[in-house]
Amino acid sequence: MTVHPFIEAEKAAGHNVKRACELLQVSRTAYYARRNGVPGPRKVRDAELTEKITIVHPSALAAPTVTRASMPS
């Protein structure tokens, strides 16, 4: 469960973001990083690997094609 939408709603209502983060045990740094759309290291690495895989295996992300000939009788 993510608490960031709750903190955003509290901020919109004029409440203190620092206090909301403390109560929900979320660092303000993490809240603002997610709010600003900064991807985490895992997401960056996943994107790099996906790019490398698609270069080596262009059909790696495509769904397999099922034809009548490939189905058992």
C-alpha cells in the first residue's frame, strides 16, 4: 500500500507534509522523489536490461504466435 496519495491530499488541504510523513513513517526525501517522478535505481536498471535484451533478442518481448499448425492434433 502506498501512502503518497494520502500525503498529497494532506498537502492540498494545507496540512504539514513533514508531520504527515512522520506519522506514516515515510521519509520526506522518498515522498518528494516519487512526487517528482525520479525513477529508483531498480527501475533504471530494469530499463537498461530491457533495452539490451531487445537488442540481442528483438522478439523477446513479443507474444508467441499460435497457429493451427503449431497446435497438437
